[in-house]
Amino acid sequence: MRDDALYDDDLVFSATADRIGSSNTTSACSQEPPWKIVIVDDEPDIHHLTTLVLKNFTFDTRPVELIHGYSGNDARRLMREHSDVAMILLDVVMETDQEGLGVVRYIREELDNSFVRIILRTGQPGYAPESRVIADYDIDGYKDKVNLSDQELITSVTTGLRSYALLHTVDNTRKGLRKIIAATNQLYEPKSFGQLAAEILTQLSNLIGGNDYGNGEEPSVNSFVAAEKHGAIKIYAATGHYKTYIGKPLIEGTTSEVIDIVNRALREKRNLFTDHDFLGYCRTRNGMENLVYFRGTQRLREADRDLIETFTANITAAFEQVLLSREIIKTQKDVTFTLGDVIETRSGEAGQHVRRVAECSRRLAQLAGLSDQECEILRVASPMHDLGKIGIPDAVLNKPGKLTEEEWAVMQSHTRIGCQVLQDADQEILKTGSIVCGQHHEKWDGSGYPNGLSGEQIHIFARITALIDVFDALTHERSYKEAWSTDRALAWIKQERGRHFDPHLVDLFLAHIDQFMAIQLAFT
């Protein structure tokens, strides 16, 4: 707020239009919209005096827009029509002795508006004692309007607007952090790192733009997130002008001025600010250098810079969490494929079997309409389908001829062994592996093992793996059989539709057999 607004004794009187809901907007001293203040009082003189005092008032370089109402009903209507009101100066005694208190209840409870700052003004304090009102109502002040000085009014308005702005800043930050947490949960999606970056850009755009104080509009900024690795800098998330350059070298899509800022940040390894620009530098523990750049529509204030600096620390932590989680997931993937290889090697089968099963299972899951995350989990878990064979004796596992009844019972136990090994795991991939191990020999008609499950009692992951595993086993040589031709294997799959296999999955498999054959060829 300007100092002269506090002590100017030569304010010129400016009459306000008498119609209900009229407004008086001062000349703009900022590119940002004015603060909306609703004045509700049944005495026209109060409107005139308040307008006189606040005529040239500004807060944080923004003027005020005064919106006028003359009754409790007007107040309710104006608050419904203007969801971005920052403050309401509200008379207590209007249609009834405590009409203003009813409006407060309406704003806080029915409109569920906790942001607008409310100052009650009354010429008859006895109708609603101050101590009770302060204790019972969510308000920012209770003033005697007859004895309220110009200085006290300006102080109250300044304090209220500061609280309103702070509440929105905290709320915007909370929403942004929630988005980041949501993004980091999408660890199985191939673009989860880019998604995190995009969410960070959205939130920091709001912080830097400075225009989002409850009006629902996102500020317009040009921004990007880029990564420097092995001497190359590429954009992998962006807004505004930079959006068309996602995936391209930074030098193709920006000016020499921005390149200079980027190089300086990389050299000095710290955040940089100019009047309108922010360049955030984030280095992760694996040496990856991330750059977050914004060109705001407004000059960056000191408060903006402090908030951005604090938020940047959260950005670095978020990047670290995603990288760490991706590392864990990669380790789990490596372990599952290695386990699959070990089992297949021990049973004298081709190690590429687990990779064909993994990729074909994911593709069939996609065709069946599973989510991207579910498809990826199945791709990683399906190689463990025969994990239980680790507990089967070599004499049974690698017997070239037909198994005896006793040997067949031992072989069947591999489903229970694999399920038991993984069933107590906390990681979702391993829990999925337990399901696949335990159910991939169940049959659609209920004649499978170990539990005789049928139809949709069998988990979709196991139904998919079963079909893919059998097709791959039929078309490749095993210790106990020669490889079947593709036509013979497909004929048998059709024959087992609705008996061994889920009929819908068989239909999807056959309708897209060229895609599955391409995967088979890629992993021969």
C-alpha cells in the first residue's frame, strides 16, 4: 500500500451510483485485477464515506473495486455472483437486528466460502455484543461504524486483504503439492517423470503469475523443464511458447538471453531471478541436472521469490523421490526377469520365454482394456509365473517322457510353492506375481488346478498369462515335446476357447495374432 493513501487529507468526494450492485473501480495501477470489496449497509451515507476513504487505496500495487449492496438479500446475491470477493464490509442491523450475522452464516456454511474476509460494522453494538460475535462467528473484525476512523478502516482493509492473499497462497501451494504427490504415485507409467514436471510447471505458473486469487483462471506464462545430461539440454515438459519444443534441444526453442541464464545457472549451480524470469536449478543425487524456467506476466515481488525458493526445495525432493522409486521399480523388474530366466534355464527351456510371455501379456492386457499401470505391472510380474518350479526335483522337472500320477502331483505343486513364496510381499509387483503363480493353471471351465477356480473367479492377470504361456510353450521346443506349428497351436487355442481359456481373451488374441507373432519374432 502507498504511504500517501494513509494520510491524504485532500481526497476528492466521488458519488457512487445508487443502483444496487453498482461498482466503482479506480484507475489501474497494476496489470493485475483489482481486489473486490463488497460494502453492504442500508445507509447510503456509509457507502459514500467508505468510497471516499478507499477511493485511492491500493494493496500490493493493486487497486480495489467496490461493489455495493443495501440489504442482507443483496449481500447473499452478491456473494453468489462474485466468488472472488476478497472482503465484505457488512452491516449487522438491516432488515432485522441481526441480519448481518445471518449473512455471515450463509457465506461460511451454505456457500462454504472460507476465503473472503468479513468485517462486521454496526451503529448499534448493543444488539450483538462484541465478545459473543467474535467468539461465535468466523469474522476478522467487529467495528462501531459511527466511531470508525479513516485510519482504522484502512488498517482493517489492509489486514483483511493481506490475510485473503495469504490464504490463497497457502491453498495454491497445498493444491500444487497434492498434484506432485499424485504424480509421484504414477511410477509405473512410462511418462511419470514428465507428468511430475508438468504438474510442477502448473503450480509454479500460478505462483509466479500472481493472478490466481480464487478467480479460477490460470495465469499465462511461458515455461519449461529441461534436463542436462552428457552435455545436452532437452525440454521434456513445457507450457506456452515452449510447448511445441517438448523433446527437442533447448537451443532450438528459446532466445540467446534465456540460454545465457541457463548457462549461468548450470555454472553457478543455483536458482536465478530477473525482474520477470525465474530459473530453478535442481541437481539430483545421480548427477542429473534439472532446469525449471518461467517467464511471468508480472514483475516478481520479493514475496513471490521467497515462496518460489521454498517451493524449489520441494521440487528437488520430488525429483529425488521419482528417481529413487524408478530405481526401485527397475531393480524389481530386473529381479523378476532374472528369476524367470533361472527357472526356465533349470527346466531346460529357452530363456527368451519369459520375455515373450512378458511382452505378449502386456499387449493382451492392453487389448482387454486394462489400465497402463496394470499392463506394466503384469509385464513385470508374468515372468514369475513358474517361480514355484524352483521347488520341483530335477528328476521330475526335466523328465523327457510322460510323468506318472505321483510325479504329476509333484509338478502341480509348483503353483502353490510360487504363490506361497510371494504372497507375503508388500510390493505390488510381487503380490501380482503371487496371483499369477497360484492361478495360471486354473481353467475357465473349472477343471484346472490347484483350486478348481472357474470363469472370472480366476484373476484377469492369471487368465492372460495362462493363454500367452500355453501358446508360447506349444510353439517352442521343450524337453518333453517338439515345437508345434503356429497353425496347429492356434487351432488348439480355438478348440479350448471357453474350456481352458477365457473366450473373450481368445477372441482378442486371435483378432490381433499378427501383433503377437511380431513379438515372438522379436524375442527368438
